[in-house]
Amino acid sequence: MKFKLIILLSLFISCNIVYTQQKECKVAVPALSGTYSGGCRNGLAHGKGTAQGTDFYEGQFSKGVPSGNGLYRWKDGPYYEGEWVNGLREGKGKMVYSDSTITGYWKNDKYIGKDPVVPYKITRSMNVTRATIIKSGAIEGVRILLLQAGSDNLDIEHFSLAYSSGSEYRSGRMYGIQNVLFPLDVKVKYMLWNKLRTGQFEVIFEFTIFEPGAWEITLNN
């Protein structure tokens, strides 16, 4: 009898611990902040879980909001099943209404179409060993850095830039385009000496940037 009492007491304590953990674990979305069960970290829903408020969500959480794959159902019936980032629809998914279904890709909680939108596209690369295109900096526009074997390329002649909008500038070793409108088409062209300096060859690099931001392009020869 005493043994059974100990078991029951242990179960009661365990249930209270679980209940307390779930009670202290918050969902940082007002429409979901009713009941929650699932993973928790630092007092916020984290990992796989289920939340029920005026709306319903089941899937992955990060820092209290949907992040990852999950299903979100609004109180009036429509639901979205797919990818989430920081509480917003972001990536591939489907939105289901009572009379229609929309499938495709979302960005910043807005539907952008059947195909994913790429931030940039390289349309031509001639005599470029390696090229990198990254977002870097706070001032919107494009900066171009030319390298050879990891150092500044000093063997360049007849450098030219062609672009669909903006104005060209030079800052130290950087070539730049400012006051641009996206999408931006850019063509980089210059002549480069070979290693023995016995002849020159033409380098051409063309690209389009679709997503606004501060972009840095590095070309290695």
C-alpha cells in the first residue's frame, strides 16, 4: 500500500512539473497564446509544438513564434501549410480556402508566385575564375572588388561599367554604383594581362540583382 502511494505521489509531482513547464512556456503570437504543448526554451515555445488560441498552429517553433514547417489555421477556417520564418509565411507552402487553394512561394508573409524569386542572376561570365555576390553594408547599391590570387588586381586596363540605373563612383579599390533602382542590370568589362605579360585578354561579367539592398561583388582572375 505504501509502495502504491509513493508511485501515485511521484506521478502527481511529475504531472505538476509538466503542467508548470507548459504554463510557463509562452507563444509570442497573440492569436495563439491560449494553450501550448511541446518544446520549450527560455520560457518560449521552441521546437515542435501545438498552440491553440483564437487560431491554431501545429509545427516548428523558434523563440515563441512559428519557424520551420507547420500548419496554421485561422479562426474563420482558412489554413496555411508550409514554411515559416520568424512568425511569417516564408518559402514554399499552400494556402487553402473553402473554395480555392494557392500553392507556391511566400516572402515576408506575401504570396510571390509559383516559382521562387532569386535575389540575383549571373547572365554571363568570361575569363572570371571565381565570383561571389553577397549582401554587405548598409548603403543600398553595388560595390565591385577585383582580385587576383586573393590580392588587389593591379593588371587591369580599360575598365568599364554599364548599368541600367544609378551613377558610378570610385572609393579606394572599390568600384561602385549608387542611387540605383532594382532590378539592376550590370556589365563589368576590362582587359587583363596574362601572367607573363606577353598579351592581354578580355574579362566580361554580367549580372542582374533583383532584391534591393547593399551588394558586394568580388571577381577573382
